[in-house]
Amino acid sequence: MNDFIIILVMTFPMFLFTILPGIKLANYFEEKYNIEESKKRFIMVSVTFLTALIFSTLLHYL
């Protein structure tokens, strides 16, 4: 439980490093597949959060 809380706390600073990939991927999907704005925002937020979570997990365990 303690490790999980530490990982979640470390996720927030990782947002600084993962916002740009989320934006780039959402823009790519918008250009390539002509998606709606709401789906673009969902992709942007979910990619940003998942990438930040992966980075913080790797940083904690490696």
C-alpha cells in the first residue's frame, strides 16, 4: 500500500514530461482518423496519465 501511494505521488511531477507526447498523439489521431474533439481530449488525458504512471513506476522500482 505504501509503494502505491508513493507511485501516485510521483505521478504528478511526471506530468511535466508526459504532456507533450499526449498532445502529439492526440493531434496525430485527429489528423489521421478525423476524430471528434471530445475523443481527442480523452486520448490526450489518458495517454498523459498512463505514461506518467508508467514513468513513476519505473522510477520507483528501478
